Amino acid sequence: MFSRISFNRIALYIVLIFISLVYFIPVYMTVITALKPPAEISFLQAWLPPRILYWEGFRVAYRSLKQGLVNSLFLTIVGTIISVVLGSLNGYVFSKWKFRGSEIAFILMVFGMFIPYQIILIPLFQTLRAMHLYGGVPGLIFAHVVYGLPITTLIFRNFYDQIPRALTESAQTDGASFFNLYRWVILPLSIPGFIVASVWQFTQIWNEFLWGVTLTKTVSHPITVDLAWLAGGQATEWNQPMAGAILTSLPVLLVFIFLGRYFIRGLLAGSVKG
């Protein structure tokens, strides 16, 4: 029995290690290509590590992506904060201040999650142009906030449903108003929900490309669009776009490194009633 359990565990670890190595191959190829001089980059030498570490690709990529990096940081941070705060308030209303037709309104709002953003691209373009927001980062922030509200509302509504109603009713009996109840009772308990919604929104906004390339002008392009231009052309030195891809992925990677475990805890906190 013991040997069978040990064998099954060893076999499981072997399979998991193999799967991990398969997933690690693109990362390995990206890193070693970014660190190679252009003369070493060829199909025959693709798997070989660089003979010397060549950092010029990172310097060129950073200079090319610097403005896009600033745009994306501003876009992602502001868009995440606004959509998470509004989603928290929406979730609070739908969970603790139900009104006639609130369930229908909630379903209609959550339905927005299932609408592909490619479908609304033309109406969104026309709306931003009519609001004089087309071409800049503020318009892109507005689009991401509106499109992110369904998922942030759902996250917070499910999370606030776990807060005992007796707690909020007791505060209301003591005279707590709508905003006082949110400020002093709900908000201090909302940290796991804010982490989940923030990590989700940060990742979605940072990685988005289509809206960035169609709704902004060159000076306002996010980093994903500038990375695509860096990789364009037939005479591309491939160490530069690979270095750019690493630089582009670093913010999201750092978010998951520092907040990943809290993200999982927050998901679990809103998944079980009790």
C-alpha cells in the first residue's frame, strides 16, 4: 500500500514537472532571445543560451516603450481604482439595499460581462467622439471603467452577501445612514474583495490591445500597442521585441507575485456561505 501511494505520488510529480517545463518553454525562448546580440539570433541557434549577455535590446526597447509605459500605468491605475470603487458601491447596493427590480437590474448589469468588446467597438468609438474623449487616455479609462463594472459589481455583490445581515441591521438600528454603514461597517471588511477586483481589473486593462490601437492616437497609445509597433517589419532585430515583451509583462507579473496569494484567498472568501 505504501509503495503504491509513493509510486502514484512520484508519477504525479513527474507529470506536473513535465507540464511545467512545457509551459516554461516560451518564457525560456523569450528570455534567451532578448539577451542575445542580433548576430546570434537564428533558427538553428534558437534553443542555445547566449554566449554573452547582451543588454542593448532592453535599452532600445525601454526607449521605444517609455511613453507607452507611462500611458499604461496611468490608464491601468486610474481605471482600476475607479471601476473597483464603483463596483464596490454597486455590490453594496445590490447586496444590502435591495429595491424593487434590483435583481433584474443586477442581471442586466452582469449580462454586460458576456458582450464581446469587439461588438461594441463602433458604437464606443462614436460615443467617445461625441463626448470629445476620443484619441486620449481619459477616453480609454472611461471605456475600461464602464466595461469593467459588471465583473467588479459581481465580485463585490457575492462578497457582501457573506457579511451577516444582522451586522448591517444592527448598525441601521443605531442610526447608520447609507454612506455611514458603508464607511464604518462594510468597507473595513472589503479588503479581500478589493484585492480580487483590483488584480482582475489591473490585468485586464494592462493586457488589452484592440481598444488601445483603435481608440487612441499615437501619443496616447498604451504599451501593448507600442510593443506591436516595435515588433513590426521584416528587418526586426528580435532581441528588441522580446526584451519589450519582458518589460511589458513585468507589472502584471509583480502584481501576481505580491498579491497572488491574497487574490486566491479573496476568491475563496466570497465563494462559501457560512
